[in-house]
Amino acid sequence: MKPVLVIGGGIAGIQASLDLADRGTKVHLVERTPSIGGVMAQLDKTFPTMDCSICILAPKMIECYRHPNITIHTQSEVIGLEGNVGDFRIKVLEHPRSVDATKCTGCALCSEKCPVKKPSAFQVGLGQRKAIYLAFPQAVPLIATIDREACLWFTKGVCRTCEKVCTSKAVDYEQKENIVDLNVSSVIVATGFEQYDPKDIGEYGYGRYKNVLTALEFERLVCASGPTGGVLNRPSDGKVSHNIAFIQCVGSRTQTSGYSYCSASCCMYATKEAVLIKEHEPSSHVTIFYMDLKTFGKGFQGFVDRARSHWGVEYIRGRPGEIREDPVTKNLTILYENTEVGRVERLDADLVVLCTAAIPHRDNAKLATVLGIGQDEYGFFANPDPVASPVETDRPGIYSCGSCHGPRDIPESVAEASATAAKAAEDAARAEGVA
Amino acid sequence: MKYALYLGCTVQTEQYGYEASVRTTMPRLGVELVDMTGVSCCGFPPFSSVSELAWLYSSARNMAIAEGMGLPIFALCNGCHLSFVETKHKLEHSPELKAKMNEKLAREGLRYEGKAELIHIFELLHDVVGKDKITAAVSNPLEGLRFAAHPGCHAIRPSRIGRPDDPENPKKLDDLITWLGAEAADYPEKIDCCGSSLAAASGKTVLDIAGEKLKAVKRRGFDGLVTTCPFCFKVYDNKQRAIQATVGDRELEVPVFYYTQLLGLAIGVDQESLGLDLNQSPIDPVLEKIGGK
């Protein structure tokens, strides 16, 4: 039976790959970064159960890696697609890791000795990594990679320290990029989303005020594997923050800077992060500014009710108009209208977290062109019949799941991933004349 | 650098210090100012609540006169500048309105093409004259003084139709202050409104709002407040005694200057020519510190 191509190794792509592989269908999983895992690997906990995110995800990642039916192509992108459902001919461009995957043991001695430091994408820039690095401790595959734009050997022709310290002789500066030709029956797109950059909303001062963070940055700050080991040291002075405010709908549900749609997961992840703060230090004061609380998923309303009644998280209905920073203390003041009482009020905070919109990935247009599929008005991949065929794109045999076709939370991404796997398995069987 | 000088009603009827300091400083920086004849009120955007056409007509008429002169309009007042920018924006997006304006303007033999360039004092001093010329002209640097920049709402909003500075983080006036040798520091209340738009509805509210800002400026240890808007100046300077009474603090004293007055002091213009006698806030301590001529 012909294999299925899955593009994107986040939770959606992983789930779709595992579903297909478990039913006996071969899968090629193409991931752009050095490790599968996606955004879920960066999260501390998941809502509404407060399970450790990586603890749920890591076993799935490893299963993907070890599964005899799954081939993972990391640091790779799909650059060509021809043919039709049942017989797609695919070109995958594999970028060089500069490390021999068959030899590297993931010991990280190379990155320990590497002299070059760069902001870590996994830590959303709050921490650093080396020029040769493992994407994160639970990376899959656990193989080092060289960032050629940062590496001294590639930029200046000096160093080669990693080669000297590697006991398994895995470093390979000569590696070239490689094009792999695949013949697959169908394609699952699971490339995910990116975060809206709140710098465009000048009144919130992101980028100008050190203690204004995005929710993903905060997720790393509160996480035990984050840059501060989970202690809420705020960026301006390292002081532990006990008075924290969240602002919802930053770049979403707006007609001005950003996108008009609801970003789907923010009400819940803000509640989760608020509860995390309370778990760390119950005397903390946590406020969530919201427009409407969207708690439609299974167990979501109960989770918010508990956050309010048990943990004492304060919810204020109102979209803040402005954040101000004290020039000396770097403390923040939020100016807002409390629309439940119709009063203009102020709230002081040590740290403000902006719950930014999930937005279409900037490379969606490129991938849409390669795959010959459409995008919606915002740039997400389009589903022409979202009610009856919510995971089908406008090209037969190409399916989409997760946040690449609109903001999704984890449960929904996983459910959609399974749906695409079922659709793709049907195509694979039909191509063999089995169905 | 030649500009049609549009003074506007407030400057001509009561804010002489601004006009005087502009007329004495600008030529020293190589800016030639040409007076406009036959101009009227800018139209005053709030008029649009009574008659949008009347506002647009007054505004377009002044721009038509500048077009006739072949010069960009340098409007001193934030409000006048905004009125012109808004009108230009509206007429650009509505050919019908533009045709209607020209029909009316034809009675005076005027025509509005939409070509008139508009320049704000921040743009003129910060972007056109620039740092090099201003710092080179400074003979009496205002060292040891720390001023709060107050750009004024209409210089930065509405944010999407082309205002001279960033609506949330305006910096140009701060730059201009530092080029004179003084210090300008960011402060959270920088973009707070002076309140003057509310004057017709509730005078006391204006004074309350302005009082909050003056208190912050004083509390944060500034030597004074600097603006280029005649409305803001009118509230903070001319009404400072009334503000003191309203907030119940007779000690609430904040020296208030037009930027061009400080510019004049720094480049060696004599105090009398800068209209400093007309400032009603207690500016003497600052003048003493500056010394000079």
C-alpha cells in the first residue's frame, strides 16, 4: 500500500501519523524544525486537566520515532507535488543537520563546549542555545544540529570544537541538502500556526516594557524546563511576581490591529496559566481581562468555575485600553473600563501577559502554492465545506487538521488529526483497489 | 525651506507667545515663513457635528489658498494641522465631496486639487531641519534641566490618517528637547489629554484632568512641561491657577513652555522676542537656571 505524507510534526501531525501507522499504513512525516513536538512541547500544562504537556506528548513523539511504519524527515520541507489522489509524487527537501544521525547519541557534549550563543526558539527567546544544539531536552530525534548561520566554522572558517569533543565522530560539516522523491496516496497538512506579534498594538507596550510578555513566553517562564526553572522571575529585575494580569483577545476579535476571528484557546490557556500561578504561590493575585469567556469544550466551564471559586482568580470584563510602566520600578498599570459596572478603573501589576491570537503561518501561501490548495480570507488553509467535510481541502486527497486551518486547541486538533487519518487511510486503500 | 505660515485662530487671538517664538526662531534655522492672506478658521473638526460640509469647506478653502501660493502649509496648531489632514484624507476618498467643494470654492475663484503638502512642527523641526542644524545653532545649551514632553493628542491621533509621531510612544518632542541640551524623560502620563476638548461641556472636568497631569509632572521631578499645542498650553499655563484651586493645591506649580520658546533661549534669541512675558505659569526659576541673554 502506498504511504501517506503528513506535513508538520506537532500534536496533530503526530496523532495522524500514529493512527495511520497503527492500522498498517506507511507514513512519511515531514517536519521543518530539528525536532517533532511543535508548540505542545513548549507548553507547561494542558487544560482542563492540568496534565503535564510534555508528559502526554513525549511518549507519542517517541512512538512516532520508533514506529516501523513511520519515517520522520526533520529539517525538511515539501517543495513539489504532482499527480492526483491515490498517486501523488512528492519532492521533499532535507536540509543538512551537519551531524550524522546514525552516529549521534544526543549526549550534548558538543553544545556544552560550543562557544556561540543564540536565542532559543524553544524558550521563545527567553533562554539561549548554542550554535550546535538539541532543540529541547526531550527532542525527537535526539540528534544535535548545527545552525550554520551562527556556527563559527560556517561563518568564519574557525573553531570546529564540536568535531573535536564528539566521542562518536558524528559531526559532519560536509553534509549537503538532499531531495527525497516520494510516491504517496494522500497528504495530511498539519503545519500549525504562529503567534500574533503584539508590537503592533502600541498601547500595550510589548517590546517596550520588559514586564509585558506573551502567553507563550509566560508558558516557558512558568515551566520547570523553562529559563528560570519555573520561578516567576520577571524580566526587568528578576523579582518574583505575585501580581499578574492577563489580557485576552490581543490581536483577535478586533477590527483594527489584528484579526477579527476568535483565537479559540486563549480563555482556557489563560485560566490554566492563572491556576498555575496560584498553584506555585496561592497568595498571588491573578486577574484575567476578558471580553467574553468562551468555555465550550468538555469540562471547560467547570475548570473556569474552579479557577474562580477555589483558586480565587479574578475575571474582569473589559478590554484594557492602555498599559503604562513606572519608569523607576518598571511596575505596570492597566487602564480599562470594567464593563460590568460601567466604570473606568486602573489595576497595578508586576507582570502582564498578553494572550495573543493564533494566526496563519507566514509560509502558508508558499505551501498552498506547492500543494495546489486554497487559503481562506485570513491565510489559513481553506475547507470549502467546513460543516460536512471539515478536514477536506479543495483538492481531493489533501486534508488539513489542527491550527493550520484555523485556531484550534489540543483536543480539537487531536480529533481532527484522527479524522484526517481515517480519510487518508480510505484513499490509500482505494488506490490499491482494496476499498 | 519655504512654508506658508498658517497661524490659526487660537494663536492669533491669545497665544502670541507661540507666534512670536516661531517667527523669531524659524528663520534662524533657515526656515522661511510666508504669511497667508485671506485665510479663515481651519474649520475646527468638532464643527462637523453641526455641519460636516462647513468644516470641510473652511479647511479645503485654506488649503486651496496654499495651493495657489505653491507652498506647503505649516500650521502651528495641532488642531488646525489635524483639521487639514482629515479634510485632505476625506476628499481624497470621496470624489463627490471634492467636486462639491470645488463647486463652492469656484465662487471665489479658488480650486482645491489636494496637492497642498501639510507639515507639522514636529516634522518640520525633527525631520526637515533635523538634529545637526538644531544642535549646531545651540549657543546656550539648556543643561541641567529636565522637561516633560507633552505632544498633545491631536499631534498623534487619530493614529491611522498620518500624524507626525507614534500614537503610543511619541518621541520627536523628546528628541527636540534633548537637542537643546536639556533632558527629556519618558513618563507614563506623557500621552494624557490636557482635557481642553471638554471645555464647552464641563470646565471643571478639564481642570481635574489637567491637574492630574501637572501633579504627575511635578511628582516625577521635571523642571517644566513643554508643548507645541496652543490648546494644551492654554490649559496648563493660562489656567494653572484655576487648576490649583480645583485640585486644592496652591503649591502645584509647573513651569510651562512652548517648545519654540526654549528653542529661542537655546539658540540665543532674546527673551522679550519669545513672548515669555505672556507665560502665566511660574517660569522664572527655569529662566534663572538658563541664564543667558
